[in-house]
Amino acid sequence: MLLRTAAALALMTTTAMAQQTDIAIGMVLEPPNLDPTAGAAAAIDEVVYANVFEGLTRFGPDGSIQPGLAESWDVSEDGTVWTFHLREGVTFHDGTSMDADDVVFSLDRARAEDSVNAQKALFEGIETVEAVDPQTVRITLGAPNGNLGFNLAWGDAVIVAPESAETNATDPVGTGPFRFANWVQGDRVELTRYDDYWGEAPALESAVFRFISDPNAAFSAMMAGDIDAFPNFPAPETLSSFAADPRFTVIVGSTEGETILAINNAVVTDPRIREAIARAVDRQEIIDGAMFGYGTPIGSHFAPHNPDYVDLTGRAPHDPDRARALLEEAGASDLKLRLALPPPSYARRGGEIVASQLREVGIETEVTNLEWAQWLEQVFKGKDFDLTIVSHTEPMDINIYARPDYYFQYDNPEFQALMENAETATDPAERSALLQQAQEMIADDHVNAFLFQLAKTGVADARLEGLWENAPTQANDLSEVRWTE
């Protein structure tokens, strides 16, 4: 009897001490699909980047460009030929091998005329992609581009298989450390560890991403232990409560998210009106009111932590009197604009403040709250809006202003030529100068009203380690996450 009792106690102790190997991650938005090569929503990469799908290169947690499916690469002396050497023994989650032919297929698909890739511009400089042998890929460019390794690290450039590419939206098949298990729409996506992963096996065996858009519900879920980590927590006003509770760790870092009051330049064509909108906005009031002090004011579409950043907040400071004068000068004294707001709290809360600030200078707004799928369809794709608030979380994406068909429809040939020169510049000093000039140009044109750089405010169980502090791209990379006890 004593032996049985001792054995039972030993079993209970072993079970209690067993390392936890599952995790529940909270997210504000549900992705519209799970294919990063066929959608613009950040929530897609937040689930699948570095977890399910991988590219030739990848972003590290510090923003560095690291080897991915390519273990190394060489660049020709003139900068136009990049040769990538692929890792051995890589397989897709369906068991098929990943080789150079899959890379050729993926990149040719992304840059094809009928491509639905949201960042097709990343691949425009590519002339040919060739399989030299099963483990070697040669990419030839029309002009030198020292940024190719950076471009290929985006989620939009992940490698997919011809056999599964068409169904990745609902049944994603990648090469990452986790494989897709289940998607309960409106609730969660489930991943499980891929046992044949080419790299080091992750400590976690399973992960579930739960979608909780309401800030109060997010707070309750964390407090109740239903969620283990919420990397982009939607209720910054409650962070002090978590910081005071030893069960939790508050993780505050930076993101690539330029939060802007985007202006449809095809509707608001007069730059004086756009400047009036920019001067009506009080950035700090929005940061304090919507983000509870978390955020950095910006005056152009560039991250303050980037070494090429220029502080242009003084180009359009908060000046209601000047805003009124500009509106009068433009003959727009009775202006009414539509303000379309997506679900994130920074947009909904910020939108209320912006509407009040615009009203103060004589601009009335018709505010419409849209669900994420509606916003993507109506605003991003359909360009049916006057104003909107959104955070652009893609890394170093000022080149979107060189795309006249982009949703805010800024068409400036001078800027387009400037960005083309920046893309092909091989001298770092020259490229830096061009990027600084680009920041100044869109600030002076008042393309959008630039609000603030989104802070990464996260909450996690204090026993977790390996979560990213900063967000150099839109990702919840779980490959290094583990429980410490």
C-alpha cells in the first residue's frame, strides 16, 4: 500500500512538473485568409509568418535580415545577380520536398501580371528567376538593388508549393516549424508542431491564436488566464494593472506601424485642404486620448527608430487658426468628409478625437465604423472613402507613395522617380539622402496627416520567454517561445 502511494505521489509530482508546451495567443483582428502572398491584412502574417511559412530570408527580432530557406547567398560585383544557396532536407508540411523549382514558382507567381500579391512592387526589379540546380537559385535584376534581401524577407515573399498554392488561403501548407491544424472562423486558428522541420524543433507543441477585438474582453481574458500572451494588447489604459501583478510581464517596444489619417488624394485634390486637415490634428492629444501616452509623433511616413528618419513634425504643427485660413483660401468653408474607421482601438478611439479636432476648424465628418473585411474591400481595394485611420505595419514601406493606384491615390511622378533612384542606389549615403528627401516631399505635399508611430504594447504570462519585444515586421514568431517553469 505504501509503495502504491509513493508511486502515485511520484506520478503526480512528475505530471505537475511537466513543462507546459501549449500557448494561447490573443489577437485583435482575425485574418481574412491565411495566405500571406494573397492578402494585405497584417493579421495574416501575425499568425503564419515564421510559424507556418518561410522565405529565402527572414526578419530577426532585432530587424536584421537573416538566412531563411536560403542558408547563404552571393551577389555579383555589379549588384544585378543574386545567387541563393538553399538548405538541404527542407520539406513542406504535406511531406513534399522544397527545392529550387518551388522558389522559381513562388517568385514568378508573385511578380506575374495577374498576381494578387499585395506587395507586388517588391518583385518589380526581377528580370528572371532560375533554378541552377535543386539547391541553387539565381535571381537576375534589371538594375542593382541592395535591398533585395530585405524585400525577400517580407511575408509576401514566402515560398509556397505549386501543389498547394491555390488552397493556402484556407489550408496553408508551408515549411515552417508549425503546421496548420484548424481554423474556427470568428474564434481561433490552431497550429501544431511540425515534427519533420528542417531546423531546431520549437519548445511548443501547439499554439492557438484567439481573436478578441473588444478591449474589455481582452483584459478579462488575460486576467482569467484564458490567454497566455497578447503581443499587441488593445487596452493600453490597463497596462499599469498588469505591471503591478507578478503573474504578468508588460512588454513595450517599437513597431513599423506608421499610424496615419489617410486622405483620398483623388477626392481631396487641393493641397491646401490636405494641409488644413494636417494642421487641425493635435498628434499628442490623439496619443494621450487613444493610446494613453503610448506612441511617438511623426511628421512623415517613416519610423523614428530608422537611422534615415527625419523629424518633420514641425512641417504641419497643430495650428487651428492656420487650418481655418487655408480652408477659406481654398473656398472650402462648408466641407464635409466621410471618415471610415476599421476595428482597432487606435482607429476607433483616435477617430473620435480626430472628428472633434476637424470640427473645431470647420470640417464636419460622417463617421462610419467598418469591420476589417469591409475596410479592406471598401477602402483599401475600392478606394471608396475620404478619410480613414490605419497603422501601416509593413517594414520601411515609404515606397507605397510611388504607387498611384494605392488606396490613398497619390500620383507624383517626381516622387516616383525619387523612389526608383533610391531602390537602385548602391551607395548607403546616397540612398539615405534620397530616403530623407522622400520623407520631406510627402510631408510638404501633405499626402496624409501623419499621426504617430504605433508602440508595441504587449502583455504575457511572466513564465513565458522568447516573445518579440519589438515588431520589425507583422509577426508573432513562436519558434523561440518557451515556458520557463
